Amino acid sequence: MSKTSSKPDAEASQAGASGASSEESRTLSAPIRSRPLTASFVLFGGLIALVLGLFLSINLGAANISFQVVWEAIFRFNPELTDHQIIRELRLPRVLGGAMVGASFAVAGAIMQGMTRNPLADSGLLGINSGAGFMLAVCFAFFPGMPFMTLILFSFLGAALGAGLVYGIGALAKGGLSPARLILAGAALSALLSALAEGIALYFKIGQDLAFWYAGGVAGTRWEQLQVMAPWVAAALVVAIIISRSVTMLSLGEDIARGLGQRTQLVKVVCAVVVLILAGSAVAVVGAVGFVGLIIPHLTRKLVGVDYRWIIPCSAILGALLVIFADIGARMVNPPEETPVGALIALIGVPFFLYLARKERREL
């Protein structure tokens, strides 16, 4: 009798296990929600808007220059004309630098949010920007006249220092890491590093040199900086696109990513290196421009879905557009004076961050 009753139990147990296994496999093999048609429209429409924004940004400024002169300065440059020199030496590197910085911050934020599954993740909120800024203040004080290539390397080091300290402090808390703990640790560490950098600036009398840089602006971008920054950013963006599928898997959960054959630790290391390169190089050029990496990935996910094969390239386009048009707006606030672009983006970013924080609190 016992043998007879145990057989159905064993069969039921086996059926339940196979049912759970098949359910898990269906979960793992379920298609990632994406909107490729919308994503294609965002990419092509964004590229057209980006070209228009580039020309508009070059056209606007203290000197009134027509679109025809802008076209001639780009494609038929005459070094004897003052307007051509203004466009080629001042405005063109400024707008190209803004585009690269916007793309860098946006993609860095998208990767961080996907990798950590933290909707509040952003290089400015997790100590990366302030770490890079602190290291740059040290360089300005102790190593004046340092080549920009070396300056970017120190910026990478500072970004890694800031991120490492934030994650270390967050991990020490009881219960481990959580989105709220990471944000609190990032805010505290960012305040500390910013205070130390300002103290160094005051002691060594380099406050004026750092003031506009801390506010965040692209006005001082030059070709020499872009020549150093461009290879780093281009390489990091290419790697970001290559690992985009792995980031999508991580965004579904580490267990699911492992079940799909992902080497999660390796993917996280590569993601961290890409984020540090993008955020570190951007901070070295324009300073502490925050919230780009928070706003753009959220907007992109609303438009194209949760597949990072679309999120990363679309974030790059939309991030570049945000910084370019924010820079245009910053020039129009109080002409001929310039408002730092970081301040203008913060006017949008702070309410957006508060909205997200309130939303997350309700879901907890």
C-alpha cells in the first residue's frame, strides 16, 4: 500500500518540478519588450534634430552669424575671415564637445541603471562626478600645466575612487546595498569630496579657475581637448553597444542573467570600466553636469522599451540633444553673459529626481 501511494507522490513531485522548470525556461526565453519601430524613429529623427541643433548652436552667439556663413566656415574654411575663425576655433568645438558630453553621461547612466537595477543610478548621484572633480582639483593645485591627456587619466582615477567609496559605504550598511542606501551614500560622499575640492581651491587660490568648471559648462571646450576625449568616448560607446544585450539580461536580474549563460561578474566589470571612461572624460571637459544620466535613460525606456540594444544608442542621441539645446538656452537666458549649462539642466533634473524618489518610495 505504501509503495502504491508513494508512486503517485513521486510522479506528482516530478511533474511539479518539471512544471516549475518549464515555467522558468519560459521566463528566461520570453522576448524582451521593445519597440523597434519607435526606436528607429528616435534614432533617425534624433540624428536629424542633432544636425539642426549643431547648426543652430553654431549660429547663435555674441556675434550674429548667418547660416550661410556657418556652412561656408565648415565646408569652405577661409582663415582670413574673422567669422570663419570664430566658428572653427570657438563654436564648432564647443557644440561637438557638448554632443559628446551629453552622449557620454546619458549612456553611462543607462548602463548604471541596467547593471544595478537602480532607477536612481546616475554618475552625478553616485559619487563618480564628484570623485573626478576632486582629483582634478588636486591636479590643478599640485600639478599646474598638466597635459590634458594626463588630466583625463586622473579624472578616470577620481571617478573610480568616488564609485568605489560609495559602493563600499553602501555595502557596509545592515541589509546590504539598496537604491536608497546608494543614493544616501552618494550624496554624503559627493558633499565631502566637493567640500575637500573647494578647500583645496581656496588654499591654493585656484577658486576662480574652478568656479565655472564646477558649475558645468562647455564654453571653454577646445580642439585639443576633443582630440584627447574623442577616442576614449568612441571606444567606450562601441563597447557599450557590444555589451548592450548583456546589460539587458542583467536588468532582468542576476539569477536570470546566469540562467541565460551570462558571465555576470565579467559583464559588471566591463560595464564599470565603460561608465568610468564615459563619466570621467566628460567631467574632465565640462565639469559637474548632473542629471543627464538620470533623465535620458528613463525617457528612452518610455519610448523604446527595456531592450538595451535600443536604449544605449537612443540614449546617446537624446543625451547629445539635451546638452546642445540646454547650452543654447543657457546662452539666451542673460545675453551676452553665459549661464552655466549645468545649472539649466539641474532646473529640469531636480524635480525629475524628486518625482522618481517619491515613486520609488511608494513602491517599497
